[in-house]
Amino acid sequence: MGYEPRLYIGKVHLTVRGLHNPNKFFFEQVASIEVPGILFGNNYLDKEDKKNACFLFLDGDGDQEVIDDKYGRKLCVIPAKKVLDELSGFAELKDYPMLFAAQQLLNAIINGVGRFYDIGVVIYGH
């Protein structure tokens, strides 16, 4: 198995800081989807994305602040529009139906709750 990313789509809370990680802001998950690693591999994040360090709560009791993925990569929020633009180039490929599904899901969230909140995406490798 290679790098298997899950895209977490959610609300970015710049004013909410972590109890255990006060230098990171809170990312509130709205949805998630598994995608193939063809697009979201090791070097996807650029320098600007890496400045947006965050934490989120995953499965469990909701008290554990998660700051990196299973590969030890720091979690960073990527602007939703940037990810949507990247997905647009791959979504038509019939070999990658989950990229098309991710594009549709992200577009729906941007046009829905994105009207009221800042929406971002966290790539979580597992």
C-alpha cells in the first residue's frame, strides 16, 4: 500500500487555539472522503500552506488534538478553492471516480456552508 490520503473538509476557526497546541488553530470537520494518492502525495503542500498549521479532533472521545497524520506530516489547512482547482484537472478521468466525487462534495460545501464560514481542506495520510 502507498500513501492513502483522506480529505477532511471543514470550517477554519482562526481565533480558536488548541489547549495543548496554542500555536495552531482549530479545524472543524464537516465531511471527509478517501481519495487516491495520485494527486495528494508527499509534496502537495507548498510553503504558504505549511504556515497554516492546525489541529483537529478525530475518532475517539473528541479531546485529543491531532496535529499530524499517520506518516508524521504536520496537518495544514489548504484553501478550499485551491483544492477544488486541483481536483478539476483530474475529476474527468474515469479511472479516478473518487476524485470526481471529492470535487462534487467540496463544491457543494463551498456553495453551502462556505457562504457563512471559511472552508478549508486538510490532507490526512493514513
